[in-house]
Amino acid sequence: MAPFKRRGAFVVIEGLDGAGKTSNIRNLGNYFSHSDTPHFMASEYDDSKVCLALRTMLNNQAPDFNVMTETMMFYASRIEHTQKIIAPYLDGGTHVITDRYYATTLAYQGVKNPKVREVHELAQPHLREPDLILFYDIPGDVYEARVLMRGKGLDAIESRGRPYFEQVRANFLKLAENDPRYLIIDATKPLEDVFTETIARVDAFLRTFNEDVVAS
Ligand code: T5A
């Protein structure tokens, strides 16, 4: 009998700025390390100098870019990160958890660029499909309070204001509507509660994922 090939699960963390992605990813990483789960916490900023350069440029100068340039640059960064970092980990059997993926571009750039879907279709063969997408949901007023509370200046995208972020949220919710891979987490709850729910959901998902992979 040929040995089954186990691949890693691809888990994506999504949400508005200030939704708690960074905090939960950090906790999830610690949890996986303590439970000896093979995992890689992926970050376009930390994993690749090319992605870091693109993302820094976009976050600092995005208002000066044409909307199509902005959209394509986010996809270019993502293709680079997927091909060089994410795909090899998944194929080697390691679970990958990433902070934002293509839903972010569809939701954020989709507010201003009606052709974002066309760019997505061009990029899709070079990307990996997430197995699970956790959407940390916060309304516009919570976004505003948390992002201002950080006390740092706002980057070019964060400065687009609350109506922009309300449209981004609506885009995310629309993406989640007919896609069973999405789990919507109420991220207005205390961080401890959000984290407990995150672990419970990811654990339950991984148990089924492993059974499915072994059975196939
Ligand atoms: N962007 C990115 C695009 O437009 N298109 C794209 O394709 C991509 C990839 C940078 C920007 O780039 C845009 C989107 C963004 O505007 P980023 O670098 O991923 O994106 O950074 P942000 O999402 O902006 O990261 P943030 O740090 O702002 O948000 P997080 O990570 O969601 O939130 P976190 O964990 O840092 O928490 C923020 C604050 O809120 C508190 C935390 O303690 C912290 O102070 N907090 C809570 N407080 C109370 N209760 C809770 N449940 C809390 N959760 C968090």
C-alpha cells in the first residue's frame, strides 16, 4: 500500500485593522508550540525582504498609487510569499497560519477597484487556497477606538477613515456569506474570550482536517 501523504492545513487570519489578529496569532503560536503541533506562523513582513519592501511602500505611499497598481502590488507580494515560503511548508506537512491573505485584498482594494476580481483570477493559480479562514469581526467604531488607542501614527491605508473600513467590513462579510471555510469570531469580546474561542475552533478544525487527510 502506498504511504498516504499528509499535507499541512492552511489557516488564514483576517479582520479589520485593530481586530486582534496579531494578538491572537501570537497566542496561537504559543499554544501550538506547547502542544508540539508542527506549524509555521507566516508573515509577509518577516519572511521575505521583497514582501517587506512592497508592503512598507504600500502602507506608506498607497494614496499616491493608482488603484490597479496598489492591487497588483499586494498580489505580487502574496505570490512571492506563497511560492517561496507558504507552499513548501504546506507540502512538507507543516500547518501554516498566516496574518491576512487574498480576502484582505478583495475586501480592502475591492472598495476602490471594481476590477479586483480580474486581478485575483490572474493571480489565483500561483496562490494556495486556505482550508480555514478566521474572520475577527469588529464594527467601525471599535476599529477606530483600537487603532487610535495604539498611539502610533496612522499609515496610508489606516488613514482612509471609518466609512472606508465599514465598506471593507461589508466586503469581508459578503465573502464569508457563501463560503463554508469562514468562521466569524466576534472580536469585540474580551481578548481572553476571543482567544479561547480561537483555540477551540482551530483544534476542532484540525481534528477533522487530519481525519480527512488520512482517509483520502
Ligand atoms: N492591506 C494589507 C491591504 O489594503 N491589502 C492587502 O492585500 C494587505 C495584505 C496593514 C494595512 O495594509 C492593508 C490593511 C492594513 O490597513 P497589517 O500590517 O496586516 O496591515 O496590520 P494591521 O491589520 O493594521 O494590524 P493591527 O496591528 O492594526 O491590527 P491587528 O493585528 O488586528 O490587532 P492587534 O492584535 O495588534 O490589536 C490592536 C489593539 O487592539 C487591542 C490590542 O491589545 C491592541 O492594543 N485588542 C483588543 N482590545 C480589547 N479586546 C479585544 N478583543 C482586543 N483585541 C485586540
